Amino acid sequence: MKRPENISFVLVEPQSPGNIGSTARALKNNGFGRLVLINPVEFRNDEGWSMACKAPDVLLGARVFPTLEDGLKGFNYVVGTTRRLGRGRFPVLTLSEALPKILEMSAKNPVAILFGREDKGLTNTELKACDILLELPSHEGYPSLNLSHAVFLLSHYLFISGAREERGVEVAPREELENMYKHMERALRTLEYGEKGGEHLLKTILKNFRKLFGRTGLMHREINMLIGIFTQIIERCGPGVSGDASKGVSPLKSRKDLEQ
């Protein structure tokens, strides 16, 4: 694996210090060392140390945050793992589909891979923060994987699949992406697009665009191009729109921004 330092494994509200320790060991087995914990149980204890075995450095080096929003700051690309499928969790990529994308993005971008709670995984709200969703393969007779086993499975496949160097592209920071989505929403509201279908239709349209761009990964210049288009729509098709969509939107300063 050429760039394991660009991939962080994020455990959301893990409930067992043994699982946290086992996760640290699994990561070190496969050449990874970046562990992020969101609102975890106390893990620096005998159970955590014992299960970490010879990976106390990974356990001690774990970064701890109170909320997922805090923990994801600084990451350009977020991968969510899920076992449950449904309308709110579509599309979910297979392991073979997701691995090349993770390796491509991690070549030049900080990537976070999210794992949910032992008993109920990630919530639909937490999955909305993800650019792509991934289902880890297991037998249909008992598909639920232990948390540390799931981490080992994915980290091991990344380890053996990342033997060759990936060129990759550098995608824009998430802050720029969120700013672009605000411009998009404001432009759609200016055009009254989806108005006949109500607020639900507009939210569905925006959610589908998030999934599309999440699978693609947008670079800085591509985001600037889209913001420029949305800004032209807003300026030419109507007055400013009131409400949340018009707040906190950072416009382009010049044509030069579009070309960067």
C-alpha cells in the first residue's frame, strides 16, 4: 500500500473497548495507523490494551472527537459502510466496485472510512455525510460482521489491492463542495425547479446530485465552474432567494477563480 497515511478508519460510537483494541491491531496488521473515534466508550484500559496486542501505538494515537461533524473536518472523501439496504441507502457499491475508487482518491486526498455502532451501524443521517456507500460481503445466513472483523476485511483488501501505485486526482475540500451545493440549491429555487413537486422533490433532486458527485469526485476547478454557472442562473433569472439556501454562500471573486 503506497499511501496508507491518507486513509483513516473512523469508528462511530464504538461500544466495546475490546473492539477498539482489536481494530487497532487489525489496522497495524495491514499497514494502517490512522484511527478516529467518535464519542467512544473508555478504551484505554486493560481490555483495550489486551486486544490491541502489539499495536498500542495505533490505540494511543487514536484521535477522539465528540461528534461525527468534528471528526470529518479535513477529509476530502468519505466512505460509509453499511449492511442494511433501502431507498435512503442507494446506491451501495460492492467491495470490488469501491476498492478502485478508494485507492484512486487516497492517492492525493485524505479519505475517511466510516464504521457504525456494533448493534445498529450508521444512521441514515450519518450516511448522508458519505460520498459513496460500501457493503462488505458476508454469507446471507449470518451477514452481520463483528466491528473489528469488518475493519480487518476492508483494510486487508485495501492492502493487497494497493500494491501498485495509483495516480489519482486531488478532489476539492468538502467545504468547497458544500458551498457548491448551496449555490445549486439557490439556482434551482430561482428557476422554481421542482416547485410543483413540493419541497420533498427538491430535496430528492439535491440528494441525487450529492450521490452523483460523490461517486465522481469533483476537483477544485470543476467546483468553481459549476458555481460560476449557478451564479449566472441566479443573477439572470431572478432576484435573490430568501431562506437558508441564500445564506453562507461564498461567490466567486473573479473569472480567474473559475480557471484555477
